Amino acid sequence: MTSSAPQTFYLKDYTPFGFDVESVELTFKLAPTATRVLSRIRFIPQENAASSDFFLHGEELELISAAIDGTPVQVEEVDGGLNCAVPSTPFLWEAEVEINPKGNTALEGLYMSNGMYCTQCEAEGFRKITYYPDRPDVMSTFKVRIEGPEKVLLSNGNPTASGEGWAEWHDPWPKPAYLFALVAGDLINHPDHFTTKSGKDVDLNIWVRPGDEGKCAFGMEALKKSMTWDEEVYGREYDLDIFNIVAVDDFNMGAMENKGLNVFNSSCVLASPETSTDANFERIEAIIAHEYFHNWTGNRITCRDWFQLCLKEGLTVYRDAQFTADMRSEPVKRIEDVIALRARQFPEDQGPLSHPPRPEEFQEINNFYTATVYEKGAEVIGMLKRLVGDADYYKALDLYFDRHDGQACTIEDWLSVFEDATGRDMAQFKRWYSQAGTPKLKVSDNFDAGTYTLTFEQSTAPTPGQDIKDPRVIPIAVGLLNDKGDEIQPTRVLEMTQATQSFAFDGLAAKPVPSILREFSAPVILERDTTNTERTFLFAHDTDPFNRWEAGNALAKETRLAMITAGEAPDSAYLDALIKLVRDDTLDPAFRALVLQAPGQSDLAQTLHARGQVPDPQKIYDASETFTQTLAQALSDSLPRLYAATTVDGPYSPDAEGAGKRALNARILSLLTRLDAGEQAQRQFETADNMTLQYAALACLLKADKGADASASFFDQWQEDRLVMDKWFALQISCAEPEAAARIAKELTTHPLFTLKNPNRFRAVMGALSGHHAGFHQISGAGYTLLADNLIALDALNPQTTARMCAAFQSWPRYDTARQELIKGELQRIATTKGLSRDTNEMVTRILN
Ligand code: ARG
Ligand code: ZN
């Protein structure tokens, strides 16, 4: 059963399964290398269903027995599953299989992590547990019995009975198999309660390994806040008696929304002030919310097929971003999200892996859990909301929940809800789901007789498999300022539908200064012939916080680009404006920290490439260093005062206000370190009582090449803490000089605490390497080779994480021929590895073509 040519699946080929599943009963007899799974599944053939349509998925299963209505049956085991002759009337399928959780290093299906059993079934992992129609449009209730010596035995739904060595669970809500979960281990819980708005009491638990019980309180608070928020904002209540969260050390992704039993990468739930940074806290709060929100957007309403993945992911990311904005700061969250979108989604959209938020074909669906599906998927929801307005958005959402509860849906269903709730035609808007690529939006303006006219021209470059792009609907939020910086036109959303389109503003006394694409109202690349003078004006005056930051960001980029391409000195007007803003204590420290954050070096490379130049990673690095050094000197008089002002009184709390001050602390300290040989950083390192301050100080010291002692003492202090050790591994590389990054990374792969078996540790090292732009792209090719060596080694164990990390190579077309050849050589070396997984094969093939 070897298939050499990989199979491709197409959206256009969708056909429903010919059988309904009325109920599923599973019994697990747990044993590390020989777990038995007994299934009793009631199938109801639909009208016209042929016996030959009966196909059950199954992979890496040893079939012990199979019976229909109590009579043993012969099955035909084929690649990826089995066929069997079945009756045309309802029947009971019973099977027993044996699986090996301990040998499962792919971390998909049922596997073991540090002695505990856990599952990951999305997208197609359930087929590694038993034979089943493993597709999201087949929904059923589940009863699960678990037998094993472990103290804690968990599955989906409500607990129904338990005794010594066994437990039973019943999930009354029909669900697809990808939401199935089982956990067993000697775990400890952090319990709490929640009363829903209709008065229903829900038990809440966070389950962890002994030793981690002190790191659950924050996650629990985040969960309760999420539950309240979803009731208040979307009217969504929780629907079971219990909600369990489990922390797992070995996990391919962030977390998983299994019904009533969310499984989390421990890095995305465990938190304490001593071991977690503010950024960790914010991310944990967001991911807890994300998985909880899936209970409605994902579980109660799921996807018809995996092409519709953004139906649940885009919407749920959008919802968790709304939540974070409400819990913290709306502009800060928006700026952070746009930075992340440009860093992760734009390169994907503008490179060989470009695909629409709703892809139309795949070989391995796990390769499509991408920034495009998730983050661009969320941007699309944001545009929809901007176009129809808040009231109609929530009206449409109410209709969505009302109409589709209990169903497996499509993007068409989603857009119909908006059409029916608002009376709008969504046909053109739908192109955001079907077209890949980031649109470019060129702007020109004209002022004549009191009328100011903005003319926009949209275009999208061809992407793999998609040469022709049609104009999209683009919401462009615009405000106008006069020359004193007063807002003379409050934000207005222009609705662009044509390839080229003009919008006029009348009755103006003089030519205004436009603030365009406020709040980043659409995921596009704005191109405008403008001057640094105008950018500096907006940087000082824009009333839209996002665009104020954006003006500073554009200046930060332009000054570096001019340094790189024309050998210019750092732009003094920008430096003056930046210093003025940073010294302005009336401004939010978090905002000032964001303004001080240097533009990503990969982003600068992408911009140079887009302007027809070949980026030199070392020159980009040098320009960034020079700029920061110049800034440190120019700001030197103020640095001690600014540093002192970032002190937060009282015990550590991960709230937005304290976090903002500490974010500014990290920026100011890194400037100070350039002038005081690391004295202040050393003091901060020694006195810090929380990880945020300790980590920032260690980063500064390592960057200044003064971190050897601090790094050793950090290691001693934290070597027993897996999550802190991930930070330690990553920092050694990300703070290194470009020439040293690959060498240090290579040394770290021989460290006793490095392992291919833990995705967090692998990502800590290889992610830090590929994220060090100038280090990864050293012309020696050492970074490329090291990554490829490790991807080849990991692929034999864990295809999913390997395939994702191949994306580090996606930007090869930007660089010079020497680097291109080096990267392509490594990709070819991966591609020709014997026994390469389907996951990784698909990724390298797409990147090379
Ligand atoms: N649905 C999960 C989430 O977004 C992610 C699961 C991804 N799993 C995978 N095998 N790709 O919360
Ligand atoms: Zn999700």
C-alpha cells in the first residue's frame, strides 16, 4: 500500500458522506505501548447510499476485530482506511483496534507526554485512534469509558460515572471526531466555579502535572473573564456542567478546543510572575479566550470540510482580539496585531506559499493552519464589521448562531447570514476568501476649489495558481487634519469597489493632511508619494493612535532604508520627533514602547525587494544598529529619568498598565546598555523580582556581550523549569552577533537539555535562528544548513512541526543568487530525503516551485 504520487484534495470535489452517525461509544483500555480501543458506532445509511460508499478512515491501527450487528465481518484494509460491505438499513458497527501511544512521536492521535496520555485530533488525528468517518461534517454524540491505573481520566462532555481504575463521560452535543479528546495521568487540578447568566453552575478545572499547580491562577481568571465576555458581547453561554483545561508539555500547536476538554501547550496556559513575561501573560489570556470562544465558533457551529477552516479560525481570532482590546488597550492590541500580520502573514502572502484564506486544494491540511487562514481570516471579519457597522454585525452574528447551531458550515453560509441580516450583496466581498495575495493600494490626492479628492488604485500581483485578480471591496478609513493638527474630518469609512476610484471631501478651507487606512482598516499595502515632513506631522498629531504609530513606523523604515541604500545618516528630523514623543510622559508608556520598537529586519528586506532592490541582511542589521546607537546617544540625557519612571510600585501584576511600563523599561534599558557598559542591566538582572524585568536585563547583557555570568546564573536558577529554559535557549541565539548565531545554535543542539522530541524546545532553538534575520542569512550558509539538518532529523519523528518550520525558507526569492542557490540546495536536500513525510514534502515542493 505505498502510494508514490501524493494525493491532492480539492474543494470542488466535496461530497457528503452517505451515512449519518447516530451515536458513538468508545472504550479505552490504556497501556503505553498497547492500548485497546473498542468502538460501537450506530450508522444510519442515507437514502441512495451504496454499500461501496462506506469508507472509514484509519491510520497506524492494528485491527483486532470488526462486526456488524454482532456478526464478525470481513473488511478490506486499504491505504488510509477500510471498506466493508454494509446493510442498507441502520446498523451497529463494532471494532477493536490496538494502538501504541508511547511510540507516537508525531503527537497526533493518542500519545504520551511525560507519562500522561493525551490526544490531538484536529485535523485528521482521530483516524489514528480508531476506524471512523474522520471528517468534520459527520457529527455525533459520544460516550467514552476509560480504563487505566491513572488517577485522572478525562474525556469530553459531562462525567457520568467512575470507580477505581475507570471513568465514563457523555458528551450530549453532537460533534465531529476532531473535537474528541482523552487525557489520563496523575494530574493535579486547580478548581473553580462559574455561574452562567441563566444561573447554571459550571465546574472549572485546570489540570497540570504535580509541581505546576502554582501556575494556574492566572489562566483560571482568564477563563472566567472569557466566559463573562462571551455572554455580554455575543450572548453566548456555556453548555456543559464542566469545563476542563489540561496543560501538556509536548504539543505541536498552541492549544486545542476539544469540547469541554481543552488541551493546551503548557507554554500557553502556565504562568507565574517569576517565570512568565508580560508578553506570556497577554498571550495566555488570549489563547484561553480563543479556545473558549471556539465552543460556539467552531464546536456548536463547525466546518463542513477543512477548506472552510477560516470559518472558525478567522472568526475566533477576531473574537479573541476584541476580547484582548477590551481587557487591555484597544490601540496597543491593534498595533501589535498589525506588526504580527506584517511579520508573519505578509511574507506568506507575497511568497511561494501564498494561498487564499479559503484554500481550494491541499495535500496535508495540517500545512494550512497558517497566518493567512488565522490572521488574515480575522482581518476579513474586521473588514466585514467595518463595512456593515457594529449593529448589523451583531445582528448577523445572532442570525448565524440561530440558523446554524449544530451544523457543519461553509463560507457561503457565513456570507448568506450577512446578506440576509443586512440586505447587502456579498458576492464581491467574497473575493477576500478566494483570492490570495496582499492588494496594493496606490493613493494620489488633489485639492481644488475647497474640494479634496483622494484617488485609489488597487492591484494584486499574481500568486501561485492565480494569475488574474479581480478588484475587491476595500474599507478605507480616512480622517483629515488641518495644518495645526486639528481633526477637520472625523474618521469616515470609504467603500472602494472599483479598480480605480475617487472620493471627494467638500467645503474645505485649505488642503488638508490625510490620515489614510486608520486602524489599519484593510490588510493592504498602502503606497503613497509622501514626504517625511508630512509623516513627521502625522507622527506628532494624528488623532488615530494606529496611524500615529504607523507614521512613526514609516519614518523608522525610511530612515533605515536611506542609510542602507544611500549611505545616509539617521534622519535628524525623525530622531528629534522620536525623542520628543518618547519624553512625553502624557503618552501611554505601552505606546511609547511600540514607537521605540525597531522595524523588523525581514520586513525591511521585503520592502527593499518590493522596490526592486536586493536586500543585504548584514547591511540591514548594521543600519539598525547604527540607528539605535545614534538614538541612545541623542537621548542620553533623558535616559536615567525615563528609566526611573518605568518603575512599577507594589507587587508584580500582569495588567496592561504595569506591562506597558515594563515594555518601555525594556526599550530604555537597551538604549542605556549601549552607553553604560551594562551597569544598569546588571543591577536590574540582580534585583528583578519578576521574569519580565529579569528577561529584559538578560537580553540587554547578552546583546552587549556582557551576559556570560548572568546567563550562567539564569541557567542555574531555572534549569528545572522547562518553559524558562526555552527562553534561555532562544535568547542565546536571538541576542548573538549575526556571525555567531548559527554557531551558537549548533552548540545548543548538543546541549543535554536540547531534544527533538519536545516541539517547544525545537522551536526555541530553530525559531530563534530563523528569526535572527542577519544571523540566519549569513552568506556562509551555515544557518541554512543547520536548520535543514535539524528539519531532516525531526521529520522522522514529527512531520507536523517539521513542515511548519520549513516556512523559514519561504522568502528565498528576495535574496541574491548566491543565497538563493544555498537555500534551494538545502530545500532540495530535504526534498530528496528518503521516507520524507507527506507534510514536509508538500511544503518544500511548494516553496521551491
Ligand atoms: N484549532 C486549534 C486552534 O486554533 C489549532 C489546532 C491545530 N491543529 C493542527 N493539527 N494543525 O485553537
Ligand atoms: Zn483556533
